[in-house]
Amino acid sequence: MSHLLEVRDLVVGIKRGENVFNAVDNISFTIDEGEILGLAGESGCGKSMTALSIPNLLPQNAKILSGEIIYNDHPLVSLSEKEMCLYRGSEISFIFQEVRQSLNPLLRIGSQITETLELAGNRDKENNKKIALETLSSLGFNEPEKIFYAYPHQLSGGMCQRVMAAIAIIRRPCLLLADEPSSSLDKESQERILSVLMEMNRGYKTSFLIISHDLSIIKRFCGRFIVMYSGRIVEEAPAENLFSPLHPYTRALLGAIPDREKHGKDLENISGKVPSIEDRFPGCPFAPRCKKTQNICRETLPPSKEFDGKRKVHCFFPLTGGANG
């Protein structure tokens, strides 16, 4: 059986001055029908750029340099903008992280939600409004009609986040790419939006790529997870293995997260920072920050190693003993 989405050897470049640097560097992964895949990593690791490349929504200074993106057996990379528009919204939808930049400040919220339906050929304005109000209500708005006629500046950041979710889900896409879908929300709103997304997954077999810095969300909602660092995938495994990682970077991320078990203890500090795209070198990108680094790590890019038939790690010295290895 073919995958709903298959990304093969994807390289995305960013132009800076006269030079082009790889922001996403030779990554591959798949998403099946009804699957929820989590994507984790620090800011600057290439997560958002990876997701934006799928519906070809990359910024002007970014471009897919090589690789393939196959959706439902159809190659997407070679499509024109007009052809790609046939997939956006109905087949593939996106919840953006920068919601203030994604909403038009001059248009009422209702117009921006119903526009998605109108682009699909639904011209019944009253029915479109009804669908929009139902969608807003499902996302926790107690006065959906008031929100429908509001402008973005009249709403909080969390409310705008839920509006973006409404725009993304209103046509029930087959694949939804969610970039930090709950990062600006309070706990109640976070639960509401994630609950709606999970209902879509169960009811319509909607597939998801969820980008989140919150590894507890990935553990709770995703079937598999991918960890990216400096434009590359460093680990891929079932979510049940998230808290017994193979890669030192994944373990460091987990060690930096506060929880009840660490109460009164020092959290792990990942020294240094993610290298900029101009400062990458031939070896393992995490080598300068890794406590297990040896000479080979600085000189050679580590190959992919497979464990248990389901887990993959790009590391010369993986933590075969899990989180305590």
C-alpha cells in the first residue's frame, strides 16, 4: 500500500546574498492515511520549512533544490502554482504559527473563513456562514457570530490561532500540517483545539503533521515522531519510544523539560545553540553540543542506524540503553 505522503531526499535552500544555503538537508519521511506524525526540535532546525515545502508555501527567498514530495501517488514539486491551488485547502491544509501575519487585517474574520469555501465553488453565502459558525463553535467560541463579524485586531493571539484552525479544517482536508497549533493558547483552549483535531482524525481519518516544541503533546497525540536538528532528521521512532530516546539530542530535549519527577532537580542545559545555515560543517551537526562527541563525529556525517525494525537514529554512538544509556 502506498503512503498518503512521501517525502524523499528533500533539500530546501535559502538564498542569502549571492549564496544559497540548505535549510532542509536531504530528509525523507512518510505519513499514512489517518496517521499523526510529530515533528520536534529547537527553533532554526528546519521544521517549519519542511512543512511549508509540502504545499509549496515557501517564502520568496526559499526554494526546493532537489528531492520529491509525493501526495496520494501524485508528485507535487513540479506542479505550477495554479495546479498546486487544487490541492491546497481541500486536500492539504496548513495551520500557521505566525497567525497575526497570516490573517488579513482589513477583512472580517467571517470573510476569511468563508473564502475557503467559496474558492471550492460553494456560492451559497448563508450556508457558508452556517458552516463557519459551526466550525467556530466547535473550536470553543461561545459567541461565534460576534467573532464572525470581528476584525483580527479585535481578537487575542489565542483567538486568532483558533480562527486559523477554523480556516484550515473547514473543508476537511485529508492532510493537515499544524505548526505549533496550540503554542499561544491557554490550557482550556489548547485542549479544545487538540480535541477538535483528534475528532477529525477519528471521524474522517485526517492525517496530521504536528510540529510542536512540547514533547508531551507529541507523546500524547502522535503515533510516530521525528526529531530534526540543523536541517536534518536525527531520530525517528514510534511515540511510545519518545521517553527512551536513541539520540543524545532527543535526550537533551527531554532533560530540559520541567515535570513533576524533576521537581527540585536541575534541568539539563544544552550548551551552545543551533548552528546557522551558514555555519554548518561535514560532521554530525550536534557534535559541538554533544557530551559523547568523538573525532569521527566532527569529521563525518553519521549514517542511519535501525533498531527494532521501527526506530532509526543518525548517530555514531546511539543511546542503546534508552534514556539512561
